[in-house]
Amino acid sequence: MKNLIYLLTIAIVFASCKEDKNNDYVTLSGKIENKNSDSLSIIKNEIIKTIKVNADGTFSDTLNLKKAGQFLLYDGKEQAQLYLKNGYDLKILLNTEAFNKSLKFEGLGESANNYFVKKVLLQEKLFNDEDLFNMSKSDFNEKVEATSEKLKSLLDGDELKDLDTAFVNGQRRELSMVKTQFNKMFDDKQKLFSLNGRTSPKFNDYENYKGGTTSLEDLKGKYVYIDLWATWCGPCKVEMPYLKKVEKQYHNKNIEFVSISIDRQKDYETWKKMIDEKELTGIQLYANGDMDFVKDFQVSGIPRFILIDPKGKVIDADAPRPSNKKLISLFNELKI
């Protein structure tokens, strides 16, 4: 469920504040235990800064901002929300084995950023309820309202009283939008659940990287685990090594792993190059602008994973990602 939280974060319009003219940079330093990569990325729509992480997990760098606002900190696997403003001097402490629970900020600017940590933990607690989307709409709304009240109390706390009014007001606006997003997510999930157990929508004659074309009907008789992705999608690329590992584990089993690129025509060569460079396995297909399959599965964000049974019926229209241990549990239940 963690990825849903970040999708909500990205979907909401970021609050912005006036430029700080007294200092022209942010200082970011800290230490990461059990680091996931040799660098950190600061992202706002695109990567605006890459920070080198030393062998011992320490890092230190500066960042000049045109305007204060919200950003994402990406460690190669997971991400966290940041609020940065020129003049801030932030120390970031993190253990990736308990990413959000261990994340802590110290120094000038710590209040806003530690607020984000508490906010994400509250949202995670909500989404970690496995029955959340199986509740009645009234029970779901009641649970969301309780979480919203807790988030509101964070905003009213003493920790944020000295922060920019623009920041606090922006968070209040975001909170009201989050409730709307939660309700849309509930409605979308109900539509997805309605697909489970039904005959799957089809894709026909998609270009196969290895030559020729492939249709879903060609794979009947086997389980089919589908990955909808694109070369420009960061979270899609994060899942690639996990998918390769699962594919290797289930090689020669009664299951096909199918990756369908929904890249535009201008990225066609990029698609082929990425398959080659990353040595992607499984059945690699290119949709070539055909979005009917994507629309039939009500896809609003990628990556999306879908599991279909040997008779062509949908087992899970929003299946666990390869990085989620629940996927192997599901495969075990199905005795694949």
C-alpha cells in the first residue's frame, strides 16, 4: 500500500512559498544505514540534484533553489517527501530496513520534514489495513475521517507554529484534497474488484521483442502475470530486478511473465534498447499506441500488475508487485 501513498503525494498540487533571498542554498547531510544505492536523488517532476552517498552511508551536499516547496527524496528504491527552502541546514538519518519508521530530520528545517514523516506513518497505518477496500463505503469514510482528524491535529501542533503560513495553509488544502483522493481510490478499487473472476479483456497482435506478434489468447492454458510499464516510469524500473528474480524462480512452471510497454512511438527505440541493456526477460511486448487493454483494466497509473488464470479469467486485476512478498504467497496458494 505504500506506493498508493506516494501516488497521492504526486497527484496533489505542491504548495509553494516565497523565495528566501538571505541564503541561496540548502545544506543536506546525514547517514544512511543499509543503503540501497550509491546516490540520492532530489526530485520535483524530474531529478534536480544527485547526491553521492559514501561507502559508510554518509553524504553531504548543497542545493540551490529558485523557490521553496515540496520535493521527493529517492534512495534508489523508496522515497520520502521533503520541504526545502534556501537557508535550511538539514541532517537526514535513515535505516532503509525500516525506511519511514527510522527516517528522522535534525537541524534548521526539521519541523516541516518531521511532520511529513508523521503524516506518512499515519497514512501507512490506514492503508496497511488489508480490509480497507473491502469495507462498506460508510465504514471506509469513517476510518478516513479519523485519520484526517489525526493529520489535522499534527498541523495544529506546536511543532509547526513557527513555520510559514503558506506552508501550513498549503498542507490544510492538501488534506482536504487527500480525502477526495481516498474516496476516488475506494471507488476505483471497487471497479477493479468487479473484474476479478470474469473473462479477461484481450490484447491482440502486440509486437514481440523477439519477433512476430503475441496475443493474450496465445497464452491460454497457463497463468499469465502481466506488467504494464513504460521506459519513462521510475517505479516501473524499480520493479525490474524483482520481476527478473521471480521469473527465474518460476522458470519452466505453468506461468508466463508478460511485460507490455505502453511507450509512445517516439520512445520505440528506447524500449528496445532498455530491454537489451537491462537484459529483461519474460515476454516483452509493445502496445504501439493501442490503449484498449489498459482502459479495460481501468489503469490510472503504472506499473500495474495483472494475474490471469489458465482459462483466461482474471484472478487479480491489481496483483501484488514483484517486490511484494504477497506475490509469492499468492502463487503458492494457486500451486503454480
